[in-house]
Amino acid sequence: MRAAVLRDGRMVQRDDVAEPVPETGQVLVAVKACGICGSDLHFAAHGEQMVRLTRELKGMPIEGGLRVDLAKDVFMGHEFSAEVLEPGPDTDAPPPGTMVTSLPVLLSPNGFEPILTSNTTIGGFAERMLLSAPLLLTIPNGLDPKLASLTEPMAVGLHAVNKSAIEPGDVALVVGCGPIGLAIVAALRRRGVEHIAAADYSAKRRDLAITMGAHQVLDPAQGSPFDGVAPTVVFEAVGVPGIVNDMMRRAPLGARLVIAGVCMEADPIQPLFGVAKEISVQFVNAYDAEEFADSLRAIAEGEVDVAPLITAEVGLDGVGAAFDDLADPDAHCKILVTPATSPTSGGR
């Protein structure tokens, strides 16, 4: 079957990938859509660094970091929707034809592996993949599977907002309006936050922030966002060196700072800025199963319209070019990979 894989830092299409065979507790599915995530772009550009840093981590439930050999092809794709094809032996699963999504984790008799970056576990940038039957969520209300594939990034934004403990009367500032920043904006609006400001250099992404629920948008090229708003809670969704320190320097007394961006470089801070103003800093990552399910429900019931975030669709042959295109924030927000589409289709 066909799949797009990371090879020597570039996404290339293969047509010789072995068909995955479901074991007990697993289900073979046909991928309907899979979003390209910022973490996919990070791994393509900084894979060696990400593997090394995760292996340095201590205190994790499972240590040892990402089990990936970058000298071999790497499967990716964790923002997916799919159609059930066939359950494994003695596996209770939805009937064939059911549209599903899932937490990106594959359970097996030997444990589990994240569906993220792997030499062996196929992700959503492929025609077919395996999912774990106990983790499947049926896509409700006849929701378009393409929209359902955005459940995962929306759950990331929801988790950041939940961790912030923000209240409706707080003032929120979201710095960075890529897909995760926009997911944070949408979650803040669902939470009933009465003043949501969003900042980004891209005019297109500022417009999307308004669409997703921001009350105010700010262009950092015209001055610091803190000149235009006095937030009680600040969400960082950029992930480049210097942002966190500048936020600590500029944020109001007693502000809470939530770090959702993933900076891949050392990022020095001046602790005095945080100490002097008693700033609380919360780092966030991913989501839990309840937040994932809640995000799917919110999309299916129309509480969040994710359609404006999708700016293009490509087939497996177009994944490499899509990775390049996503470097331009004024051109794209979220590109979906639809494996059944070939050759590559154009943008919306």
C-alpha cells in the first residue's frame, strides 16, 4: 500500500509498504483524512534533536524517549479520521464502514506505542493503519471525517485552557495564531471568557482568530501585544527563543503564563522578571481522553466550526510539498492529507 514517510528530513511517498494486520484488540482502518501538525514539521526539521532530548528526560511514566531510528523511514500522522475495515481476532469493534477517530496510541500485547513517529507503527499519512479497538470513538451526527480529523489539535487547545484555570472574567492573550493558538482561542470562547485577545504577525491568521472567537487581534509588528491589552492569563503558542522571557518581562503583576509552544532550542529566561511580579508559569502538553472526546463532541454539535482552519487538501504524493508550504503562515493554516486523493488536489 501507499504511505508518505520521512526519509533524510523529507517526506516521500512509498508504494511498497506492507499491509498492516490487526492483532487481538486492534482494528484495520482506511484513513479518510489526517492533518499535518506543527510537531510533524518540528520532527522533520529537528528529528535528531527531538530524539536526543526525549531520551534525556527523567521522571516520565515510560523513560527512554522516542524509539526512532532516523536512518530508517519514519511513519507519522496523528490527527486522523478513518473508516473501520476489519477487526483483529476476538476483537469487539464497530462494524465495517463505521467512521471513527481515536487517541493516537496503538495498544498491543507487548504494551503500547504512540502513533506519532515510528519506524514500525504506521500513522495517518498512509492508506491504511491500525487502531486500538478500546480507544475508538465513533464520529457522530454524520460529521464530515475531514472535520473530525481536527479533533486532536482542538483537544490540545482545550487542554491548555483547562490547565490555565481561567475564569470568564479573566482577560486572555493568545500569542501565536497557528492551529494550536487558534484551538486555544476556540476553547476560550467555549469557556465563556469575556475578553480574548490574539496576536500574530500574519494578517490571515489574525482574521482566523476573529473567526474562531477572539474579540481583539493585535499585530506584533505594530508594537508589543501587551501595549494593547492587560491580560490576566497569557497563552504562548509560538515556540521560538526569547518569547517566554519577553512575556515575563512585559506581563502584568500576578499574570499566569501558559506555555503551549514547543521551543526546540535552549531558551534562557531572567528569573527576576517572574519573581518580581509573582508570575505563575504552566507548561502544557497534549490532552487526556475526556478532553479528546469533548473536542469531538463540540465539533460534531456545532459548538466549534473548524472548517475555516482547513486551507488545503493533498494526496500522499503531495505531503512533501505541503510540509514546505506550511512554512508560509499567510498561505496556509491546516493542510489535510486525504490518502484516497491522487494526484494531489488543490487548496480550498
